[in-house]
Amino acid sequence: MDLFAADRLRLVEALPPQLSPEDRRAMDDAWDTAVRANPALFDGPVAGCMGLEHDARDGLVLTWVRATYRFYVLRKLPGATVRLPSLFVAVVQPVDDGRLLVGRMASWTTAPGRWQLPGGSVEPPPDGASLDLAALRHHAARELAEETGADTPADDLTPWQVTRGANGSVGVLFQAPPRPVPWLHERFAALASTEHALGRVPELDRLALVRSHTDLTGLGGTQVSYLEPVLRRHGRFRLTGRTGGPATGRGVPRSRPCGG
């Protein structure tokens, strides 16, 4: 897992990946199988990640493409010539005593029982519009509100880290202002009550507060790969009184595809 500072991130749109007829058929078959197993899946638009590289002048440059969710099944198909890692946003939500809010994915989601920060896949903007850090900030604020009920203004979110996992997926993490624990519990309870009244289960079925990566072992279930390193880094910043700064001593490779 790589971590990088997010304050100098630039996004560049590229052409969607071209699939061979064989890859297209295999992708469609795999997607149909996944939908039969989980009818809640939908093939909506997403912004996939094509590359993350370092630019001495601009910092991090992330190349993205317009795609749909079915393209992500290519990562699980042996022999597929195209792999499209995901691009997502997440919010680091601290409370007054320094702990962080994490949530468990509900049973109907693609990763039931998995613990993660509030967030989700990035949707592409309308044709002709650009995807930039401001757009990602607004998307992160919307995900935070939809999953926890915490309606924090987008302008109050600070770019914090960029994560890159072993499968090439890239996440842009934003830090929210600290909130009182009772307020967060009240907001989540109100959200859950509204969802249940509509006959739905919230995307996060449980929230927890963790102080460090060692607290994750008591949660049970699985966690996203970025969670432990993010908690380690948050703990170091908290101990030193810092909220940002260089994320790693290693530079980003000049050219490394997200799928690498």
C-alpha cells in the first residue's frame, strides 16, 4: 500500500480502454453471473483509474477514464488483457478525542462485513466537464452524508492522502473537522431510521470508533487494505500535532500504471 500527500493532485481524462471481442464477452458473462448472485449490483457510470505518476511541477497526476462498474470484473478474469482499477474517495472523520470513524458494509453490498472509511467509487462528470480535486471533495462530502448522516460542507473537507493498493486502485482521502461523538451517533441513528422506514438497509450497517490500527482486531470481519496504514499515519500525525504533510519518503514512480 502506497500513501502520498493529496494537496497537489491533478486529474487528466484519457480515452476508455479498448476491449477485444474475447475480453468483452468474458466481461459481460462475468458481470451477468455477479448480478445473478447479487441483484443489488448495477452497471452505473464510474471513473476508473488508468495511471498515477509523479510530476515534478504538479505533484501527483492521476489519469482517469469513463467506464461502468462491469469493467471492474476484468481484474478477476484470468487472461484478460485489460484491467481497470477503481478510483474512490473516502473521508477521515475524527472525533473530539482523536479517534476515527469507520463503518461496516451491509450484507447487500459488494463487500458485506468489510470495515472501511465512509466513501465510495467516483462518478464521472457530465461529458465536457472536468474531474478535479474540487469535484472529488464534493463527492466525498456526499458519500459521508449518505453513509453516516454527517452533513459536512464540502469546503470543510481538507485533501489529506492518496492511497494506491496492490491491485492498483487509487483512493483520494479527505479529512473532516472533528465532531462530538454524540452528534455522530445521533446523525447515524436518524439516517438509519429514515432508511428503515423506506424499507432499506443503510450501506453501512454499523459504525465504530478506533484510535489506532491495533483497535481493528476487535472489530471482526475484514478491512479494506488502506485502513491499517491510514490509521498508522493518522496516529503519527496526532502524536506530533500535525494534520498533513509528506505522506512517504518514497517518490511516486515517474510512470506506473494503476494496474501495476
